[in-house]
Amino acid sequence: MTDRVPTREELCLPTLRVLQQRGGSASIREISDDMAVLLELPDAVREVAHGDGPQSEFDYQAAWARTFLKHMDAATNSSRGVWSITEHGRDLTAEADTAEAVVQGRILEHIRSYQKSFTRRAKNAPAADSLGSTEDDADTEWTNELLGALREMPPDAFERLCQRLLREKGFTKVEVTGRPGDGGIDGIGVLRVNLISFQIVFQCKRYADLVGSRAIRDFRGSMVGRADKGLFMTTGRFSPSAQQEAVRDGAPAIDLIDGNELCGLLKELDLGVRTETAERVIVEASFFESI
């Protein structure tokens, strides 16, 4: 067990081992959760924030580890954020089982080379990370701006936004019911999946910090007997203990949407977020040569 956040270099091999154990692929959350178990990281370490942004320091370093692994062709990711181990990654993992120090040394050597390739870029942009950006950092600027705007919204306006979001995702009969004495429930809706309908209650909070397990327990207590499932949306982050509480055995499951996921949904639905694509003109010399 460690009492500090592991460095990006230290997280490379654990990332590969988690992908291997998961059958070759895993989501970002699955990788983070499994690595925390593998490295015996206490919740207090995982909850350390990375600056003022929506990420934890652990998730930030883990994102860099994935970027390094992708650069050295040991792992790759899909457009949906699912990471998979490559044949080279499997070879490294197998070799590390008997010669971990040797493999770790090769990884560090590759990382130093990667760092040098960004030296000139870092000089031109001293405020940025000296290594450039991770696959997660590419969205950080607009995500932080969007989260800032969401946190400035009045509570009732934020509730209406969440109501609109759920309607856009296929919920029906979505009503905002938040009022004093309602036990933290901000709204209710119906989600139909094939021939089955589920009554859903939701809570939406403009938090900037961590949402702990107590908030999840309180929300569950208010939903018992009133709905089939619960949905908790926030502009903040959920602590590991909150994530565990949400899926605790023997208790009604609660789905969680944190700030990053909320931003992704708004972008997907074009709600307050517009994506612009730059035009690129390519001259095909072969066309003129063939005439």
C-alpha cells in the first residue's frame, strides 16, 4: 500500500496488467478501479485533486501512462474510450513477470525519448505540461469552461437543463420535483427499454468537489419505495467510496454521472456545445498526372 499518488511512469506496467487481466480491453474507469486495487491505493490517495480541474491526480497520471503506452505501441484506444492491449503490450507484460526491472527500464527509456520530442513545444507554450497533452487533456480546456458555466447556473436552471438532457436521451414524463423535504430528489422520469419501463428518480447537484458515499446513501434512502432506479448527476467527481456505495450488494443500484461524463453528454446532444471542424484541402497530384 502506498500513501502517495503513483507517478505516470509507475502506472505503465500496472495499466498493461489490468488490461491483460480484463481479457485484453477495458474502459478508463475499469482500468483506474482495477489499478487502485492492484496497487492497494487508499481512497484518500485516489481523491487527491489535480489542481482546480475535474480530474483527480491519480486519474491524471493514469491518463499520461496510457498516452506513453499508446506512443510505444503497447496499448491503443477506440473512439469510445475503450483501451486494449496490443501484441507488443502482451509481450512486455509477459516479460515483466520474470524481469520487471528490465521492462521498466525500457519503458523509462522510451518515456525520456517521448519527453525530448516535446521540448520545443514546451518552450513555445510554457504554461502547458512539458510533455504536450494526453488523450484526456485534449478536451480539458472546453470541459473546464463548460463546468464553470454549469456551476454558475441557478439551481433551478441546472435542474431544467438535466430535465432537457434526460428527455433528449429518451426519458419520458420527466418532471422536476425538487422542493424542501423531498429527500434530495430533484426529479422523476420514465425510461422505456424494449417492452419494460422503469421509474427513475434523479438528483442533480452543481458540486465543484467530491461527492462522498454519504450523499449516495441519503439519496438511496429517499428513493426507496418510490422508484426502480436512481440517477445522480453532478458537475463534480464521485469518490471511490461513493462509487462503491452506488453498486453495493443488496441495495438498489444508483447510476452516477460525474462532471466529465455530463460534459460529454451535452456535447453529444449539442446542448450548449458546438463542435467546429476545420476544412482541409488536399491536392492529389496523381489526378493531374493521369490526365
